[in-house]
Amino acid sequence: MFRLNPEQLVFVTERHLATLTTLRPDGTPHVVPVGFTWDAEEGVARVTANRTSFKARNIRPLPDGGEQRAALCQFDRARWLTLEGTITLSDDPAEIAEAEARYARRYRTQTPNPDRIVLRITVDKAMASTYMAS
């Protein structure tokens, strides 16, 4: 399981948006602003999304059976942190409820959405501005 250092952990609890980069079927990057939450116990970042959004539709089985990857980049002026890892889609009601609760603590309560799903990024790599680097 991936762990953030103390400075990085503080940064991912502050109220900032990030960009999520996924790959379209043709291999080109799709970059969108998102709110996300960090689960320090699991080393997982969660993004809630509508199941019909492009970011959700980009998460699909790869022809070679490999795992799809994604990157989240949060920044605030000269401070930045990029989290990379494998991305999966979950429509499990318990996972959605957990993601919504975490999102409410970090940002705000979301309006109900029966089409909400969770994008789970299991982080295995981080890059950061100098003062936050491990």
C-alpha cells in the first residue's frame, strides 16, 4: 500500500480541486477538473462521477488484459502533488456511500444522483513540488 509523507497528507486534506487524466480509447489524454478524496488506510484516491461521463467511459478493459492507469494532479500556486496508479470503476453502493461521505467532509454534500459511480485510483507513485518530495 502506498503512503504519503506528512506534508503530502496535509495537502490532500486541504480544500483544492485537481485534474484527473485518463486515456481515451485512441490513447490521447482526457484531462478534467475533479474533487477527490484520499484514503490513507488503503492508499486509494476516490473520484465520484456520473456513469455516463467521459472520464467514467474511459475506464474500460484493455485489449491486452493489463490494468488501466490514471493520474490526479492537485496544485496550489507552487505547491503540487501528482498521484499515479491503476484506475477501476465501482458501482458498489457501499463504495459510493463511502466516497460521498468522504467528499462531504472535504468539499460539500453532493446532491443525490442515482447514476453516481466511483473511480478508484490505487496509487503506486507520487511526484511533488520540492518541499513535499519524499
